Amino acid sequence: AGETHADALRREIGEELGISIEVGGHAGSHEFQVGQKSYCLHVYWAVIEEGTPAAHEHQALVWTRLANLLDYDLAPADVPIAVKLQNSVT
């Protein structure tokens, strides 16, 4: 509560990947439901300012091209965003 989307993203990326980022423009949103609860996933473009990403909260990290995003086992809520990102640069 009380955080902007950009502030929350900077904090989460710092905690989960151990890097600092510069948050850019809004890349898209996706609303979805899990059970009776509604969520809205907001995605932003970002640039690494400092550090090297490390898997603090995840099993592995990979760099990939946008065209290859759907080659990975994404969470169902992430798939529509991946498609939007792919379509935004083609």
C-alpha cells in the first residue's frame, strides 16, 4: 500500500534479482481471476542500472529474445502479456 507501480517494481526486482533498475514506460496490463479474487498484472519496460541479476527467489534465470518468450513454461497469467510484448515490437 502507498507504493506506485514503479516503486513496487523497483523494490521487487531488488529483492528477487538483487539489481537496481530504471523503470520505463508501461508495456501492458492483463486482468485475470484466481478463484474468487481478481488481479491486474501491470508490465513496464526497464533497464538495469546496477548489478547482475541473480536467482534469489527463482530456480533459474535466462536471457531470451521477445520472439522466444512463449518457448518457456510461463504462468498462465503471463502468457497474454508475453503475446502483447511480442506484438509490440513486430
